[in-house]
Amino acid sequence: MCRAVLESEGSQETAKGINNGIVYLMAIPYVLIGALGYYIYRWLKKERQIE
């Protein structure tokens, strides 16, 4: 959707939905990388305790 369509609309519900979607798309990579980092941290910590 282009910006002109979002601005010309009387109700701002579509614009709010687009903004929420952008925020989710920006946050998902950080959440995935954080979860992967935590999993690796736990795995390495477990490996050190075994030795």
C-alpha cells in the first residue's frame, strides 16, 4: 500500500494495522536470534558441567 492511500482514508485503522505489522516484522529477527543465543548458551553451559 502506498502512503497516499493510507493518508486519504477517513479511518486510520488500516494505517495502525500497517504500523503494527512493521513493528512485528522488525522485532521477530531479534527474538529469533535471542532465542538461538540462549539455546547455545544453555548447551555450552551443560557441556562444561559434564567435563
